[in-house]
Amino acid sequence: ARMVAVASVAAQVERIGDGDIEGWSAMSCGQAQLDQWLVGGATSLGSSARLVLSNPSAAPTEATVTVYGPLGQVQKTLVVAVAPGAQANKLIEAVAAELPAMVLRVQATGPGVVAALQDSRLEGFQPAGTEWVTPSDLTKTLVIPAVGARDPNATVTLRLMAPEGGSVELALVSDQGLQPWSVGHALALEPGVVTDIDLPKGLAGAIEIQADKAVLASARTVVPRAPREAVQGGVAYDHMWVSGEAMRDGTLTGVVPLEGARIAVYSPTNAHVVVKDSGGATVAEADLTARTVQWLNVVAPPGTVLSTTGEFAWAFVMESDAGYLTSSEPVDVGQKSLTVTVAAAHFP
């Protein structure tokens, strides 16, 4: 694992070369919160969901974790105490087993916690990827800025949950604009029920979500790859989660996680996006047509702080020729002061 830390933002990158959780994973490290939602993961056969709670403050905190699945809220909740400057790890399958889809709500006391979920998968005897799920926005209008991959065999699953229920309109956009998938299709969501929707294979771009009540969304992209240990007919996989982002006019900042990273950037209006480093130099720029997503190559070393200003949603996406895949999303450091902590976590 490799951690990149800077003054205002930080990113964590892990490249696991073998074993059951072989794959790439990355995330931007965030600030402690009192109430947050993690949209991703599963506890069904072959899946492990490890919740990591960090307390960067000098005061103790306690987190109550509520689990939601395809049948709604799971009755059993999890209460976790996290000491000052400490980290707690909990396997969600020990609380709620056999959930093919789930959402977690983490409510903390006092100084709050930094929450992340490690989603690790097996497909038979082959690794099927590991990735970090970070908090998602809860609002009526969301954009998932990166779904799909270069590999035409990539598959995408959209996950939705409305705590109070609601009606949702979905649309997929590419660099060419609106795509035929689900245009004009309204989906009714029952309160607290987690719903997964498979996109047709080969579709890539960004997903727009419009709802009449606050909704949560994220998308999982899965890429097949040749297994390190060949078994006849065996296929290994890697995957990434990209959370739904609320559209707001402001500055988004992220850290380049790996060499060769690309930025998938979405704009709801005709706009010119400029990606700058911390010194003000332009790293990438593009003209965006309304409701399109563009993929920008990043020519900057890992650890470089990049930012955009305007009404955009974007994410870093990293892919390798060997079939490894991961992503990380920027944070808004302008709304309030941001204190981050990056702590090494050792997993079996």
C-alpha cells in the first residue's frame, strides 16, 4: 500500500499483487463526519465488506452503523467505539450476512468518524477485486461521473437507495451526449430498499440521477482479466466504485493517485473545464457540451494536487493493460476547514 498526503487533501492507493484480494484500490481521504452514507459492497457468498472507522481527533467517539439491503433496513445495528487517534475495523458479514447489495449509514457522536468500506470479492477460486467505498452525497440530483472502462467487456451495476422512498429518473451520457439507455424511464424506490440495476455491456460515460426525494447512488464497474494462477476456464476480475456527486458550483480538489490516471469530468452546461495543479499551472483542459462527459489524460506525477473550479463532477480513473482498475473522487475543501488523517491499515 502507498499513501500520498498533502496539506489540504490526501489519497490512499493500494496495489495488491496476489492473494484473495488481488487488485488495485484507491480513495481520497476525507474529514470526520457525524452522519454519512456508504453505498457499495456485499456480504453474499464470495464477498467481504470490511468497515473501517477512523477517529483523527483527541476525543473519543461512538458510531452507530445501520445496514440496508434489498429488503430494506436490517434490524440489527452495530455500535462501535473508536478511541482518540485510533481506528476500528468491523466485518459487516458478521452483522448482516448474505446481502447481495447494501448501503451503510454511519452516525457518530462527538467529533465524528472518517468512514470507508473495503469491498473485496472472490469469483470461485479467483480474486474478483478489492476497492474502497467512500461516502456518497444524499440529495435529489446526483451525477456518477465515471462508469465503464476501456475494456468493452466491462460490466456496470448502478446501486440506488432512497431513505424515504421516491421516484427516480435515470440517464446515461457519453462524450457524444445523451445515450438511449433508460431515457424517460422512471423507477419507483421503496423506502430503505437497496436496488441494483445492470447496465447493458459496453456502455460507458456518466449517469445522471434525478429524484423527487433525496436519493443515494453509486456505480460498480467490473473488468475481467487473465488470472495469475490459471485454472481451466477461470477468469479473474477487478472492480471500482464511483459515488454519486451532488452538482454544485465550487472548487473540487484531488490528489493524482497513480501514473497514467485519467479524469472523467461531467458538466451539466456548456463549459470550459481547466484542471490546475497547486501552483496554478494548467494540467488539462477541454470544452464540454452540456450533459456530456470527457476523459482527460493527466500528465502529472502521483501526489500532485489538482483542482477544478465551476459546476463539474469528476473522478480519477486508473486502468492497467493487465486488467486492474480503481478510482478516487475529489473533495470540496472550500466549504469548511479540512483535517485528514492517513493511517496504515493491515488486512489479511
